[in-house]
Amino acid sequence: MLRDSHHTGVAYGKFDHYRLIDEIRILPSNESPTEPALGIEEGGIYSAEALALARYFMFSQVYYHPIRLIYDRHLKDFLAEWLAKGDLFTGGTFSTKIEEHLHTTDNEVNAALLLAARNLNAAGHDSACRIVERKHFHVLYERNPSDIVLHSNPGEVIASAAAKQFGEKAIRYSKPKIKDTATDFPVKTRDGRIAPAISVSHVLAKLKPAAIDYVFIDPELLRTAEKWLAEERKKILEVAAKEEQEGDRK
Amino acid sequence: MNPTLRLAVFALLDKEMNNHGSWCGETHLQKATFVLQELLGAKTGYDFILYKYGPFSFEVRDDISLMRANGLIDVIVRDPQYGPSYVPTPFAEVFLQRFPKTVEAHHAQAKFVAENLGSKNVSDLERIATALFIRKRSKVKSRERRAEELVRLKPHISGPDALQATKDVDVLAERSKALVMHAHG
């Protein structure tokens, strides 16, 4: 995280790792007092809080930033089309043979990206252009806690409705895996007792994993789609909520 | 079972375990889910491996995170001497009301698991769940041989405790038969 924070130029990922390392101890586990677990002395709890917060911010602001996610998606789309052509490997995928795999580098992919972006008829031309010329899809919808009350997967529902309205090719949906923050570690308090970290720290007790959910759209359709979504969102979610319940009854 | 219905079954199990006095830490939920799936035939589709404290599923851990992120469960400290507990939020009840058929189909099963495991501690659950793992995955049929296998896999469990856990699992399996048949229609 310190490396990523430094090289992305954001301060979110920084925390006092020297203090944290100084305070790390092998302590009895919260689950079973006869089992050892990695914990900390109480003096290190603020550094542990800073680590947990840094991790939370790095995931929500860097690793799962919408622009990073959509570039990931454009790259996947490009690779799928480019590899399917079979110029690099037969079989339409990357090689699973170790030697061949190790001989494939970023250079081959970057060169193919540039060639595809310059050639209208090349496989993966559209995705390559979006990366090379920075014409990436834009965020149409992001998860909102009030929508969760209506439907369990609002992003998926909006993506599906938007794909029907604007076409499959104009919509991308991204729901990265939730990364929880490990807060279940033992802490040795100043009076020598062992306690779970969340009973010592109110910050850790309140820190929830962040669920991230984005629907992206072709930038040329963004304005129209935003207007459409503002008018239709509630109705889409309500119809989907009804279908969700009916699906349960089938 | 789709991921949303699976989450509903998990939320129901968490609610029942709490109602029946379980500590409801992660280990309790892991073992209860294992028993619900493997003994009572709930089609939750979690992939379990034999881990440090017995059967464990990384997918169950992911679903715990998902339930926290979606506001279905909260983490609380019942006693600072022990690990945290996962308790249902008021929204969990609203969520469960969306899936009446799934709740109805799994209610008796979840209640059975909670009634039988709710009072167990982590060590009890490790023994019982591992004994069930052996019963389901091993070709060994005799109770004594399964108890020996349990000691081989978990050397800190004594022979008499292993034999008792194996016997407890056989009793549970016998008592759950009607529910398993009901679950399969």
C-alpha cells in the first residue's frame, strides 16, 4: 500500500508502519485462547487504525476507482478479441505452457494495442481506441445505499435496463469483489488483558467493508442516458424488486 | 441457488443462531453453514475445505463481508475476552421478507441447526463439523474408524472426544432425516 500510494501520488495509503511493526506481538487468539495469533500492544492501536483506514481509502479511491475499473474492462475486451484472432497463440487465449507464458510480456500487448487502435479493421479496434485515445466509458450509475433498500443488486438491474435501452455494446457493468478489513485481531491492553481489536477501537468497530458497483456507458451517450436514468431509475428498481420477489415464489 | 437467495438463507441462519443463544462469531457461522448444507441438504453451494478449525469456506467469509457491506449484519463485542459476534440488523428482517418462499423452505432446517449448535462453543463446533466432514467425504463407515480419522486430522482432539463427536454427528444425521427429505421435496 505504501508503494502504491507513493507511485499513484495519493496520500491515502500512508500510515506509521514503523510504530505498527514495533507493537506487533504473538498473542492468544480471540477464537481460541490456546492458539497463537498475530496481534498488537495497545500502544499500536492508532497505527492499526491508520492501516485499516488507509486500506479502506486505497480500495475505494485507487484500486476500485471507476476509471481504473473501466480501463481494466476495456483491456479485457481488447485482449479477448485480439487473442481470439489467434495471431499470438492458437486457441484464442494466453498460453498456459510455462515457457510460452513467460515469453509473453507487456511489450507484445502494448504493440498490439497501438496497431489495433490505428487500424479500423483490426480485432479489438474499438477497445484499443478507448485505451490509447482515452475515450473510456463514463460512469452512468454508482451504488447508492437507498437503492439497496429497493433491490439486492441495483447496479446489475440498471446495467441490464440500460443495455436494453442503449445496446449491449454501449454498456459495461463492474462489481469488484468486496475487500473486508481484518479487524478481528487480539490486542494486549496496558493492564495485560487480551481483547478483540474492535472492543478497543471505536474506529475499527465502525469500519465496514465497502461495496462497489458501477454501470458505465459510451461517452457519446452519457448525457442522454443520464436524463433517461433520472426519469426511469425508481421505476426500473421497483419493477425489478417485484420480479425478484416473484422469482423467489417460482 | 442464486447469490441473492443464498444471502437470504445465510441471513436466516444468522438470525436463528442468534435467537438460539449462539455466540455467532465467524467460526460459529462457518460451522452452522456447513451443517446446514452438508447434513440438511440446503443448496447453498459453498465450497468447504478442511482448514485450521475444521471445515471452512472462503465463500462464506466473502458472504459475511457482503452482508456487512449491505447492512444485513453488524459486528458487536459481547464480551471483550472473546471474539466479535455477527448480529442481524433491522434491515435483515426487511430483506428476508422479500423472499418468503426461500425463508419458508429453509426455516425448519435453519432452526434445526440453531437448536443443535446454538449452545456449542468453538471447540465443540470444530469437533462436530470435522466429524461430519469425515462422514460425508470419507469412505470409512465404522464409527470407530471415523473417530480415529478425526484424531489423525486433528491431533489435539482426544480419542474419547473424537468418538463422542462422531456419535453426536450420527445422532444429528438420524434426527435430521425428515427435514432433509422435506428439503428435497
